Amino acid sequence: MKLSIQAFGVDFQNPVLLAAGTCGFGMELVDVLDIESLGGFVTKSITLEERRGNPAPRVAEFESGMINSVGLANPGLARARSDKLPWIAANVRRAKVLVSVAGHTVEEYFQLIEGLDQADGFAGFEINLSCPNDARRDGVPFALDLDAVSKIIAGCRERTSRPISAKLAPNDPRLTETIKRAEECGANAITLVNTAPGLLLDSDSGQARLGQGAGGVSGPALFPMGIRAVKEARAVTGLPILGVGGVLSVSDAVAYRRVGADLIQMGTATFAAPRAAEGLISGLVRWGKESDVSSWSELGRVEDLEA
């Protein structure tokens, strides 16, 4: 099966990307997988200032996935610009890179875009509007505020000619309206979904298993939420969609494609198996041969699922 695809003006050699927060800035994984075999990856979300993150423990596993509260730990704009992005520009050629940005205020998003836009080595931005782990905002993401979404996307659009993808929340009760707003304000793509807010307790002590208390749920538990969100999005937009949430296998990736995703992001799966994305790519090629599907682009979508 031919896996190459074009989305928002960028040519991807295959549709498999690594999700933000699961691969750092790429350099962290060079000893465990061939980054250049990927369709691409999304960097760790960058904030204006360095963030050390939330209190430990930051990650806990459960039967259907994991929950994390990393708290947007990252080196900040200055170091990302002077250290991380130059490494990407010098070492990543075939894989396409999206830089994730996250602000604590609307204006911070604009400062981040302005501060990063002149750097080389990346194809576009992913605007993280939906992190549930930002203690400075009490876990309330901008994605749940339609006016904030409009202001952020419009302002980012004014400050860069690169493609931008709006990363939205799985628990948005007005998701289709949020998607429409993002598109109207200049988004070139939609990323669905971020982690879902959740809480795990220790059964003996009754205390939260994460240092921050609540966190973001990812892995298989997020998969049906992601599928639903992508299907709802495809009904209201023709923009490219990056599907993320619980992708562990070829069948998971195919399901995202069938409901309308153009690209797929893997995240939690790579913590247990760092080369999972490489396995997914080769698995998709085999699946295409066995299923008589010649290309990812022609893979049919399910149009008649009940909402």
C-alpha cells in the first residue's frame, strides 16, 4: 500500500507521526528508532519560559491506558530556538516536524509564534489549546472557550504563513462549533484529540496517584473518544485531520482513516514500545496488500455510522 499523502500543503512519506509530548524534540529517540522512517513528529509543547512541570509522580498506568500530569515541562522559547530547533534542522530531513506551542494567555501564543517562525527545520505549528494539565489555568483549556479559540487562531494566523493545526479537547460539548471557529479564523488542520481529564486513586490510601491530583488520560481508553471526535469533525470540515488517541495497531489506524483522519499520531504506545510507530508503518503496508488497498489516500471512509 502506498502510504504517502499530502496534507495542508506538506508532503508526508507516510501518515504516521509521533504525538506531542511523547518524543521530546526528536533527539531523545535517535538511539531507539529511525526518525526518518516516520511521516513526522510533533515536538513537546513549547511555552515562553522554561517549565519544570508538575509535582511527581507525573505518570500512572491502569488497565486501559495511562494518566499523566507532566505539566508542560519544556525548555522554554529561548532554548528551543537556540538548541532544539537547530538540531532538528540539521538532522531531520524526510520526516516532517510540527512545532507545538502552548500559552498561558492569548498573547503568549502570539509571542511564541513570532519567536519561532523564523527558525528552520519544521513544516508548521500545532497550537495546543487543550492541555488538561496546566496548573496555571487550573486545568481549564482554551479549547473550551470559543472566543479564546477564535482570538488565538486568528492571531497566530496573522503572524505566520506556515500551516497551523488546532489541537482540541475530547470533552468539548461544542466540538463542531469549535472546529468551525478554528477553520474560520485560519486553521489549516485540526488535531483530535488531546488527553481527557481524569483521576486515579490509590485503593489503600485513597490519595491521588499523581502528584498534581488529576491528569490527562491516554492510551486505549481514549481511542473511542478520538474516533468519535474525528467523525464529528469530518462532518463539518474539509480540513485535514490529524487523528490521535489510543492508536496501538494497524486496525486502530485504519479506523481513524475510515472516519476521516488524514494523518495519525501515536503517543502512549511508544512508551511501552519505542519502535511502535515503525511497526505500524510496516504493518500498514502489509495490511494494504492483504486487503487489496493500493494507497492510504484511497482507503474508504465510513460515511454511514450513526452519530
